Amino acid sequence: MNDREAYPAVGVTSSLISLSALVTSPYAKEGNMSELELEAYGRRWFEKMSAFSEHLVSSQKPHRLVKLLRLGMLLGCKKDKLYNSICQRLAKGDAMGRINDNEIIRTILSFSFLNREFEHEETVLLKPYLRRVRKHNVRTQLDRNTLVQILKAIQKLLKMAARFDISEEFTKELRVAYYTLAAEFFKATESQADSPTSPSEAYLLWQVSRDLSLNPEDTLRTTIMNRLESNSKFLIEKATLRELALLSDVFLLSAKFKTIPIVRRIGKVLESDPAVLSGIVDPWIVSSVLRYAVLAIPKMETDDAQKKKVGLLQSLRQPPVAVPSNELLVMPFKQKLLELLQRPDFVTKTSADHISNFLWFLHSVRLYNKNAILALANRVLEPEVTMNCSSKIACRLLGSFTAIFSFSENWDDPGDAEERRNILSRVFSVLGEHLLTVNMSVLDISTALYAYGKASFVQDMGVFDHLSSQMADRIRTSDETVKLRQVAQSLWACGKMCGYGISDEDDIQEHDEELPFAQAAFEMSQYLGIYAPDLTSRDVTQSLWALGMLQISDPDVTRPLIRRAQELAHELNTQEIANVLLALSRIKSEEFKAIYDLTRRFTKSDGLVPIKPSTQEAANILYSMGRLNIRDEEVFKYLSSILLDNIEETSAQAIANVLWAHRIVLIPPPRELLDRWSIKKLGLISVQPRFDFKN
């Protein structure tokens, strides 16, 4: 081949290599051509030179082909003749022998640009390159920074191999290389213990410990965690916001990572980070640090409680030290999230996963900002979000939205109730279809059922029927992941959907036809009856309330639950007692000993001070006792006095039910109750109550 023939290949190769430098340059955007224009230009040249691929590849030295290969990966070349020819040439032994170790490493790193299924030529090329880099004489010469880069690249390749179902032989090569280089990286950090571990190295060490040790108590994982803990101060002070987001899970693993300094540092970085201030920050970064803040708050509250116990002793030994309140620590998180959610350019980048974390944070810190909540709700309604939403995230979203909308009276601007109902209804409508699957976890099923019940969303009962059936199936198959709390919560949701539109004072008529989820609810109640001795006060209260709404009166189901409520009588609060008595009245229970023990909480029995219910609770309890025909003058007198003391807060219906209960059990109501009710509620003059107790 003469020089005239060789010149075009050499010239084109040089031009493409120069283009590769331009595309990867941080200054590419400052020129006349944008990065996308440069990439499009490069793809056209690759396509054009494919006709001459054999001549071009055979005429170029391997180290120049390596640069072209990197450009092809960067440009996303796929099924390109020139690109595949380069892969085949570089995989040959004579070409590998002429490529130095640094070029081998750069080639492996280039594969991290890929975001598609591997081509056969690429896997053939990668195998010998991975074997080369894990040779002892090569890997021992690599510095820590290079090892970090290679391990990150191989991590991504392993994820891609699993995603695209690549051959086990190639996946094995990736795993062996990963384990070998991970061991070398760990050895390097151990031998250089005096050199602080950087945040990026810390995150990789944690990933390595997680990948190589399934047991949290494994020696390797313990050693790595000790290494990170010893560098905790350096990590916190030097980490960027992105690195703090990556390390947020690591910080939660050990008590040696002090919560307050970490929260303070993240808040400080949030306030000054340029990406946050400009709104170009990646939503996953904000989502991760907010998640850490939510999980750290209980820990800070526990620490505060401990400090209060020893506070007096410490004050005697040393001068007082100002400790920031949790509210001050969390304030930067609140402010920056609200600012970002005011920016449409940021909101449009959020995914369903990010939104669920943002909502979780808003509800956890009681930050009910109407504009922020509606911005997230409207984003969820966009097709690109709902189409890429998993069933798990859909359950989390429904649970969070329902919780936040149920606190609408605490919003900074509650707005119109009808508007809120319409938005929540639309959210349920677009997310409901994601729940029609059989692959959901028990936790997700119970979360979704509770959300439907809490929101009383009856417009699409098909989804609710499916979810309740799925819960019954898990119980039937003795799924070990089923928790009593989840079953009780699900049964409560069934009762709520059954009694939609029925207030606590209303009576329930027999259902003309069985509800679709009735059988599933019955199976849940049977399951709870079997494990009744293990139920908490909240579980047993919700379960019995649901039985009352569903009119499940089977003694084999109700008796163990009532006995459990009786055992917990001194632990139940006033709302729980009112709900239990209401349920017993609806199923016409004759467990009078249990009823007696429950109502003793409102008397001076055993020398205890009677607990004081709200007016609505007092009215409900008296109404239930009337339905049960329980004549207890002491309880009636005490609860009636509560109504008299708070007559302004009592509804006309509640007073009417209380008067009805007095009549049923043949106890004359207090004259003051009738007088004050007739004056305050009806505008009538005082009247003398006259009851014909014989009739």
C-alpha cells in the first residue's frame, strides 16, 4: 500500500480521534457546536467509514484503534460494521500484546458508557482484557483511584449483564474480576491506613462489603465498617452533597456515625450547593438526603430523651452546652425542598420514586405546604410518571398522599375541600391499575388497602376487591412475611369500605347481598382470632371495629378478639374503648364481663381516677351501652357530666343518641342536659323531662 492510499485512513482516524477528545472535553459546550451536534457528526463519520472498515482497521495501530473504540462507545454505536471490526481486531492476541496496561484499563472503563445490551464482539473483547487487568503484576501497580474507577465500571457491567440476561460464562468473568480487584482495593486501603479514606472510596468499600459478605456480622464487613467509622469526621467534612447522598445509607448502619453532625453538615451543604441553588440538582440526590433526615429524626429524638435523663447530673459536673433543636437542624431541608418544588424545571425531572420520598418527608416533618403538595400530585398525574411507576411505589404514593390529605386542616392553605377530593380521586384512578398484579409484597398490599379505606375511595372497587383477595391468599398459604399489624390494618380497611357513608351513630342494616370482599375479610378475621393473644391494643381495636361494620358475629371469630380486648382493658385509650363498645353493640355481643371490664375505666373502681373521653367519644359509648341494654348508673352519670361540661362541642345528633340511650336503659337523663340542649341547640325554653318508664 502506498502513501497516497494510506493517507485517507490515517487522516480520517486522526480526525475521529480529535473528535473524541472534543466530545469528552468539558469545554465542548463553550464552542460553536453543541455536544449533541458533535456526537451526531461523529456518528455520520462512523457510518460513512463502515464501507472502508477492513482497510481502516488493518492499517491502524492497536493504540489508535483503542481510541476509536472509546469514541464508538461514547457515541452509542450498535451493530456498526466499523465498530465491530475494531472489537474483533483488538481481541486478537497480537493486538493485545502491543497495547499497554493503561490502554487496557481505559478500554474497560469505556464500557461504562454503554447503556444497552452487549454485542457478541464486545463480550469476546472484554474477556481477555478483564483477565489481563486482574493479573498480579498489573493489579498490584494500580493506585486506589484507578481501582475505584475500574470497580465502579465492573459494577455497572454486572448490573447490565443481569438486566440483559447475558451468558453465565461472561458474567462469571465479570464476577471474578470484581472480586479480585475488590480484594486488591481493600488491601490497598489497609496498607495505607494513614491516608484518609475519601468519600468515593468509602462508598465503594461499603458496596464491596455488601456484595462480598451476605452476613452483616461477617469479619470483612465488620473490618470495613470499622475503617469507615474511624474516618467518619473526615468523610462528613469533605463530602460533597452527591457523596453525602451516596453515603446516607452507610451513616444509618452504625451508631458511631453521630447523627447531629451529619444532619448539620448536609443542611449546610444544601444551603450552599450551586446545583441546588440553580435548580439543576439531580432529584435522587435531594431524595436520598431527605430520606436520611426522616430516618435520623427518631434517632435524634431518642438521643434527646437520653440527654434529659442525664442532664441534671451533667450540669453539676460541667458548664451547660447549647444543643441545637431538631427543628433547627431540619429547617434547611424544609426550606430547600419547598424552593425546589416551586421550580417547574426541577419538578419535571422527578420520578415516582423521588415523589414518594418527598411526600414521606413532608408528612414526617409536618410540612403541609399546599403548593408543594399539589405540584407533586400534578406531577404524578403525568403519563411519563405513571407509566414508569412500579406497584411498590404506587402503594407508597397512595399511602403518603392519603396521609397528607387527611391532615388537610393543618395545611398552610387548605383551599377548597372539593378540589382536594378531586385531586386525590384522580391520583387513585391513575395509580390503581398498577395494583392489579399478583407479585406485590404483603406490606404493599396492606399499605394500599389502608390507603383505599382511609380515603374511602369507592369509585373503583375492583382494585380493592383484588387487593383484599390477595391478602386472603397470603394468609391461606401461610406466607411467613404476613404480620398481624398488616392483617389488622387490612381488615379495618374492609370495614371502612363496607361502612362508607355511615357514621358511628348510625345503625347498619343487613346487607341485601354479600360484598365481594366479604369472604376475604372473614378469612382475615379468622387469622387474627387464631393469633389474638399476640395482638396489640391498636390491632384488636381495629379488628373488632371492622367486625362490627362487616357484621361478622361468628363466636369462633369474635370471642378470642373480645377476650384480648378485655385483657388489654387498662391499656386502651378512650377512642379505642369507644370503638370496641360500638363494635360489640353492632354484633349484639353478650360478652358482658368484657363490657363490664371496659366500662370500669370510666368509674372510680380500684381507687383509680376515671379517664376522660371527648364529648363525641362519651356520646358514642353511651349510645353503644344503650344498644347493649347495659344499665350502669355510675358510667351514665360520669359520661353525661362530660357532655354537660362541653355542650357547645356536642352535636345535636350525639345528644339525641344519648337521650335515646337513657330512655332504653330506664335512667332519667340529667335535667341540665335537656335544658341546655333545648336552649343552645333548639332555642327553646327550659323543659322538664317526662319519661314514661313503664312504656
